[in-house]
Amino acid sequence: MAVSSSLAAYRLPLNVVPYHYDLDIITYLEPDNFSFHGNVKIKVKCSQATDVIKVHARDLVFNKDQISVVAVEGGILDIADSFDDKENEFYIIKTKIPLKAGDSYSVNLSFLGALKDDLVGYYRSYYVDPETNTTKWLTVTHFEPNDARQAFPCFDEPGMKATFAIRLAHTDNYKSISNMPLKNTTPFENKPGWVWDEFEQTVPMSTYLVAYMVSEFEFAQSAPSSNNVRFRVWTHRDVLHQTEFARRVGPRFLLFYEDFFGVKYPLPKQDLLAIPDFKIGAMENWGIITFREVMVLMDEKETSSTAKLSIASVIAHELAHMWFGNLVTMQWWTDLWLKEGFATYMAGLSVHHEFPEWNSLDESALSDLLNVFNLDSLKSSHPVSVPIGHPKEIMQIFDAISYDKGSFLLRMMSLFLGEKVFKSGISEYLKKHAYQNAEQDDLWASLTEQAHKFNALPPELSVKQIMDTWTLQTGYPLITVTRDYQRLKATVTQERYLAIKSSNPEDYKGCWWVPLSYSTSKEPEFGRTQPQHWLSCDQSSVDLEVGVGKGEWFILNNRAAGLYRVNYDLENWELLSNLLNSPQHTEVDALNRAQLMIDAMDLAELGRLNYQLAFRIVSSLRQEKEFLPWEAGLAKLEPIKTILSRTANYGTFKKFIQKLMAPIVSSLSTLTEEPTSFEQSRLLSRIVSWACPLDVGNFASQASQLFKKWRSSPNPDTDNPIPKDVRRAVYSHAV
């Protein structure tokens, strides 16, 4: 009497759901035996009578004699059959009599698995101990999105949350670690030299967040923090000294999130693991985050500013997941963007809070903008909230749309709601759905409630009404501004922006609720990022009373607060070009100067603005000293450089760049002089990467001399005369 379900064949039925796992894993870590043996008792609740239990399993071998289904109230259900459904990755158990609705049961399975080196499930890795020159083996898990089933039979969907009591057995020369603190270690009966490590029971969580490792790693512990969370970083002994930065900033990021979200970190400990072989940059397993080594370990004397920012951002990103993704988890992978976009955005906020002198928050916004403007301008792009069917589709959406567009949209929402409303809405959402699953509409509801409470939105307007136009459709708008210089007005319209021209007018149709903020020559208030007006879906255009006329400039989208491009009438473009090339160019916020370059060059490529004017705007870089405009301008010049590099016109382009960069190269002077700020270090690195191959100033000759000096050093690995922020550019030029 298997119960039919409207869910697809690859989805778990909802008539049997787990609430607790007792999981035992025995790890055999020898070159002639890389394997594991496990036993799991899954406590389930039956909501509708059925004689079929489905659990996920992949590449596991089951001992059918040790499969049982036991009623919690007493009584064993006889097994009629058990078998693999390899296509849907299920192991199916059929009972002779059905499970009763409302009753709880224990589903008990014994299984074997191989410790492969494929970086998914429960896999093996290794490193070489430099002191003994011997290979050291370790095992570790990586389960996201749906690989827990390769380590133990489970209900491997994010909506199937449960608690876990984990025990790990291994030889006593190894240590083990899991999501929760170690409870006790006891001898393995009848196995001399073996021990069982038992861990405290977890909070309710999804299977993809379960994690454990068996290794000879050691740890370094952070100083005690006010929240009493034990914070450690694990790695192999010879690089343990490179954990200092992570140990220092990690606890501070946790404290920042506790304050921002108004929700305490729910576990007693947080471990970071530096893994030699790891599939992705990092993974937010609850209480035991796993990293690729280069994403968490750092020698501060040797690490460039770019790499340091990257490491800080990755650590902050993963720790933000402890709330967004772990405490509250998407119901299904359709809302992956919600956790990844939030973690990306919150990482920018927390890094900026810890290191405000880095100006990383604006750099993160520009990076997101550049990525999204490029990728989401293609007809082949996808919405941030994209329906996911088969689990095989999930990995396709771990991309810049989910991460970067998601992050930018959350920044946009924070700016149009205001930080107070945004924070209170997020806090209420997390508290309401703690240890549960949610969808994007649940977040919209919490934010709308707070927006109405603090009058951030009119009563008839909801966050869902606004944000559905940004998350459920592909692309973003191009806003066209046509000014009436006599009446001191500007008319704005919208259409979908496409990077490749289409002959089909339907391709340009799209409708977004667009927050409009602006500055003028009379009121250059770029810090005013809450919308002065909205361009809504029921309006073909909006007239703005801008208060400026002939000879006075107008800029839409203060500090790039909204995800849209802007095309002005030719007269206003001329005014902006003159402004950017004048000593008064710093009246315009650096993010807006960056967006003006991006929009001008891309509109010129489409034939909607003449290239002469676009290059005049880019030529304003001659007087720029800030990183953001240079980053944007060089990003737009890069494809032109590539196209012209093998043509007769490359010489002309090279002269243009030499003239453009001469002032900044002159001001930076020498490659060996230590920059005065983090942002200047980033700027130097960027400039050198262009100046060397294009022969701007004498940077190329300096780079060659530094490279020769490094090669002639008796100890080039420990005595490197090349400053860390320009090494990559120097090596690239010299080799």
C-alpha cells in the first residue's frame, strides 16, 4: 500500500520524515584498505500509513540481514524486501505490514563504503609531512548539495531536518572532529589500538551540513571571546603558524553577526579546517567549516592585499551561513540564492566593519556590479530564484547570478528600506524560522512587516511586490533619461538591457520596480540612497522634478544603489564628461564615477553612445587616484586590449594607455615603496599589471631588475625582494 505522491520520482515522499539519527562510522585508513563501515538508526515519524520507506543512498553496500524497522512503542516490522533504485539514488525498504500514521519508528541499516579520492561524500586526502617525508592520510566529508547519501543512508533533502548523534571509530594515532564538541573517547571493544569518539548531539539541521574528519591534524585556538564560543583552526603541523589571521578575525566576525542579526550563535564551538584537497573554496558545515588551504591559511608577511581580502571574505562568507543557510535553510534548492546571496552580502559588511580602512564594501559592490552587468545581460542567463527539479540540476546554479546578483539585490534592498528596517526584518525572519526551512516569500513577509512598521514603504506596497520583479525574472533594466532643460525635469523609462542586439522587440520587454535616487550639480548628495521616486511596473515613464537646467549635470542612481544601467541624453553625457575631466570630478562619488565609465563603454559597444564620448569619459582616469574608477575603467578596456593586441591598431591603443596611465604611474613612483594604505596597495597591483606589458613609465624595467635580484638570491623562497603586492605582475612580465 505504497502511498502515491504528487512529487517527482526523484523526490522523497512526505509520509515518512526523520527527526533523529544515531550514526556510527568506522574508518579504515590504510593504503590497502581505504573504506568505512557504518551503522545508522534513523528515527522517523509516519504521517500517512505506508509499507514503503525510501532513504537516499549512493555507492553504499548494505547488509540485508541487519536491516530492521522497529516501532518506538515496541514491535519489529518484518521486512518484505529491500533494494536499490539507482536511477533516483534511493534504497527502498518494503515492510510486510504498513507503518501506522502518527507512530514513530527506528529504521536501522548497516552499510559499507569506499573512501575514494573524488572529493565528495566521505573521501580520502593526503599531505606530505616535510619533517619525515612521509605521506599522511586523512578523511573528510563534503556533502553539499546532495552527497551525504554517499557517506550514509539518509533523507538527503534540505527540508528534512533532524538532530544527529555521531560516533567515529579510528585507530588511536588519529583524532576526529565533527559538528559538535567531543563528548568522550572510549576504547573500541575487541579492537586494540582503536577508539570511539562520541560527539554531543547536534541541533536540528539538514544532511548537507553534517561533517566529520579523521586525521593527524593539530589545532590552534583563538583567545576567549565574550560569547564563549570555542574557536579553533585545524591543519597539519608544519603550517599551523599560518592560522593566526583566521583565529583573529573569525571570532570577531561571529560577534558582528550576533549583533547584526540579533541572534546568538547557537553552537558551543566553531572549527575551521584547512583541507589539502577540497572541491570548492569552502563549505559551511555547521560548527566545522571546511576550506581549501589557500582560502584560510595565510602568512601575513608574504600574502598580497588581494589575497588577504579574499581570505577574510571567504571566512566571513562561511560564518554568515551559520545563520543564513544553517539556522534557517531553504526548503528546496530553488532558493539557493537566499543563502548564498546573503552570505556574500554579509561578508562584505563584516569585513568592512572589521577593516573599514580597506574600503572593501564598495569594492565588493563594484565587483558584483561588473559580474552581473556582464552575465545577466545575456538572454541565456537565469533568474536568481530559479526552479530546480532533479538534483543533478543543482550545481548549475552555484554561479555568479546566485552569489553576486543575490548579494547586490540584498544591498539594494537594504539601501531602499534603510539599515534599521533591513536589520529588524532579518532578525525577525531568523527568529521566526530558526531550525526550520523557509522560502523567499517568508523573508519578504518579515521585511514588509518592518517596512510598514517604520514607514519605509507605503501600506499598499510590499517587499514581495518589488523584489519578485528582481528575483523571478532574468536580467535587469536599462533606464533611459531624457532631460527637459527648460522645465527642469527629467523623464525616465525602462527596458531590459541586452548585451547583444536583438531584432525581436519582445526580448527587450521587462518590468522592474526601480528605486530612483539622484544627485545634481546643485545638490550632489550621493549619500542619499533611499529612493526619491519609484519607477513601477504600471508606469511607462516617470517625470522627475530635478531642479537643474542648461549647463547643470544630473546623475541617476546614487552610489549605484540600484541594479540598473543608465543612458542619458547626449547633452547630459557631455556635461558629465566635462565634469569627470575637471578638477571637480571628486564631487561625484567614486562608485558613480565607476558606473559612468561602465555604462558609457558598454553603451558605445551597443552603438547607443558614440565611442569618442565614451573614451573621453574613460580618459578622466588621467586624474584619478582612487581604486574603484581605475578598476572599472580597466575592466572595460581589457576586452578592447585583447581584440587589438594582434592588429595594426595595437600601437595606437598602447599610446592611449601610456598617456592615460602616465600620471598615476608617476605618482606611484617605485615598485619597492610601501603603499600608504590597503586601497593604495590594491591600486598599485592593478596599475603594475597594465603598466609593465604596455611600457608605461619605467615599471617594466623595475620589474625586470626585481626579478633578476630575486633569481640571484641564495634563498629565493625565504628572501624575496619583490614586494608581495606586485609579485604576480612582476612574475608575469618577467617570465
